[in-house]
Amino acid sequence: MRCLLIDDDMPTVEALIRIVNWSDFGIHELMTAYNIQDAKELYEAKRPDIIICDIEMPRGSGLDMIQWVRDRGYEGSFIFFTCHESFEFASTAISYRADAYLVKPLDKSKLEAAVRKAVDVQKQHRMLDEYSKLGQSWIKNKDWVEKNFWRDVLTAAISPRLDLIQSEIRKRELSLTEQGEYVLFLVTVPKSQIGEQWDSSIFLYALSNLGSEVLFQQVNHDRVIPYQTDSTFYNAMILEGPVDAEQLREKGEQLIRAGGQYLKCTITCYLSEGLSIADLSCARGKLEQLDASNLIFRGKVHRQNEPLAYDTTERYALDMERFELLFVQKEQVQIVNGLKKELETLAARKKLDPATLHAIREDFLQVVYSLLLRNHIQAHRLFADESIQQMSQQADNSVFDFMKWAQAITTRTIDSIRDAHKAESVVERAKRYIHENFKQELSREDVAAHVYLTGDYLAKVFKSETGLTIKEYLNDCRIHAAKQKLLESQASISEIAMESGFDTLSYFSTVFKKLTGETPIAYRSKHKS
């Protein structure tokens, strides 16, 4: 077997080599690395059976390394050691299937026990590979095989045809009744609820174990399938029917209470009707759609055929004139609080369905775009950064996401209008941008984009404030820099022209003489001497 030792402290690596008689464990090749980059190169060159790695290192952590190798399908053993007993480190390590977690200073007996266990695990893996070659690959892997079967069924990786599903059950040697009845129990948590206090993989792992324990009275049941999208954490749990619907609802309510108590989040549960295996993937899609349309009925148990009780008898329209007046008055707090109050009122009346929330968003944007247009501000540049784009994509997911987006849009809009009304502020920012970038190819539109204004409007304000056009001011900056270079350097005239932002020597000479009354050569000769 082959083992890779990783630690940025060279004496620690040497001690690891000496402290264990590696050949006694069947390890005949040791590789060493002192940073994660070197470790990755060694991994690519010679894939090790066992990796022993420090967690805290200056150029990439051990957690980065285990995530990297697991993403590449690495099934080898991974042993961590560290100076700190950190629950966060340990939880992350567990989520990536670490085999052991040792605390420095290393105890020889504990290290040897961990290595012995890792070697045994790898021997078992090799034995399973042999079984696979002999047609007995699933003898030791029944739970893993069944979990992957259910995942393939839910995602339609196995086509939802009964004959193909029957074939897969026989091929994987599973003890399942393909003609039986099953119930899909879907657990959901919006990602916006957990913020940054949880790592996504750890939260999904915890949510999965909590659901498994409540519904099946055991951790990591093979019919609990965790997955996630950009906006939501999911646990799909498959129960063999027929089931008592009322008892299952009670289990869902128990899980919701446990989620609030232990994970500090609001869990929502959805139950399908009794289904065949072939119908499970379709039911998953329908339950996800039901969850996507659920804005105000969270923290409850819902059945697939019980529609959410929205009151859509009368459609709501945003009072756009009122919000436009608040924008003109720059009443940022009143805008955000006004939107929040409107949404709370609609939710209390059960009128806040996804279509209504989307309509409010469109009306609100219309107010914003109208104001920006009147103030010669280009919306596509003002809202071009990644954070605003991401919030915009998630705004329809929940009331929380909508208010987060609306507050960001309101702040950005009012700040930009206030800056546009302060001619000095806009001109000073434009001048600073020119000073910082005059060596590059620079147009009036480039400068205008930097201050979120149209080219025509900025040109008008700039000329009024400085008495110069943007092009004239840009040439002034370039000639000023060229004059310094002519006196302070030995560079040629053509080199100085290029370094100062001019495309050609002839144009540089023309502008230089126009602004100084002398040619560049005459200026250097006269003033440098």
C-alpha cells in the first residue's frame, strides 16, 4: 500500500515517518508533502491508499484537501490530525467521510490504531473489488446500493418504466417489491434561513440525520436521500405503504419542532399519495413545485393534493405613485418599511401568492427605472454587480429574499440619484477616474459608465463644472504626465507618447504643441538643460 503524509511542519513529518513501523501494516511506500499544492501533484502522479494530513496550514487546509480528493471520486482512507479540538473541524471532516480525527501531540498507540483501521478498510475495499469481478459486488454494500437505487429512481436516472425498474432491482440484487405502494415524504428548508452560521454540506448532513431519526428511528437510513438546489435544502424520504396518514402527519410535526429546536430553522414537509416506484420521480417534481409556490404557509405539513389556501379572488396592485413620491423625497426607511407592511398585510389575508409577489416586484422596478431614466442614470450598469444580480434571481423565492433585494435596490437607487444631483461629486469622481486610467484607451462613454450616467449628460455637467470637455481634460492629464517623463527620463519621444496614452507620435506632437506652444523635442531641450 501507499501512504501520503501532509504537514507544513517538516519535523512533524519526520516524526510521523519514524514513529510508526509502516511495513508492519503493509505500507511499503511513503510520500511526503509540505503544502496542499505539492500534495495534489503527488496525488495525481501516484494515487495513495491512505492520506494522513494536518488541518491548519498556511497555503490551504486539510479540509480543502479532503474536499478536493472526494470531489474526484477518491475512496481511500483519510486521517486528520490537528492542534485544536474543534467541533466545526470535526463536523466538516465527518461530512467528507474522514476515517479518524487525532489531536496533537500525536499518541503512538492512537495513531497506529487509526492506521490499522484505515488499512483494514482499504483491504475490505479491495476485497469488494474482487467480489465485483466475480459477480458478488453487492455482498458488503447492500445499504449503499439501495440508497443509490432510490436516488436514481427519484432523479429519473433510471427511466420511470416499471420493466426497467424491475431489471435494475434484479441487477442490484435488492429485496424490494416493485409492485408495492410507496409514499414520498419531502422535507424542505430555504437556504436564506441558515445564513452564514452553517456550512451547506454540514447543514444538509444534520438535516438528513434528523429526518432519518424521526421517521425511521435510525441515523443515515438508506431511504433518506439528501440533495440541494441553489435556493433550497431537501430530504426525500421514501416510506413503504400503506401508511397511516395521520400518524405520518404527526411525525412531520415532530420533525418541524425538532428542526426549530436543534437546527434553528423552519422545516416544511410535503406528503405524496400512495405511489408505485415508477411514479416517485414525478411526485418529487410536483412536491418541489408545491414548495416553490409556498410563500406564507411554511413550518407545516402539506399533502400533495391539498392546494395551498391562497385567496386570489381579488388581485393586488402596488401604489406606484406613493412609492415614487417616497423615492423623490429619498425616504429610504419609509420605502422599505412600507413594502414590508404591504407584504405582511397580504400574508395575513392569505393573498400573498407567488404571482402577487412577482407583480409587486415588477411594479416596484418600474418605479425605480422611471426615476433612473429621468436622472440620466443607466440601470444596467448601476445594478450590474454580482451581489445585486444574485439577490434579483432569488427575490421571488420568499418574502425574506424579496425584502433583502428591495432594500439593496432602494439604497443603490437613492444613493445614485443623490450623487447625480451633486454635480461636484460626479465631476470629481469622473476626474479621479481619468487620472487613474489616462494611460489606457479611454472614451467619454467609459468615464460615464464609471459614474453610472449617460455620456451626453456627463459631458454637459463636466463642461459646466470645469470649462473643458472630457477629451480636453484627458489630454491635459496625458500632456502633464508626458512633460514629467520628458524631463525625468531618457525614454524616446515615441515611447513617452505611448506611455502617456497616445496612439501615435504625430497626434501626441500635435496635442503637445497646442497645449505648451513647443514641440516635445524643443520642450525637453529647453527645460531639461
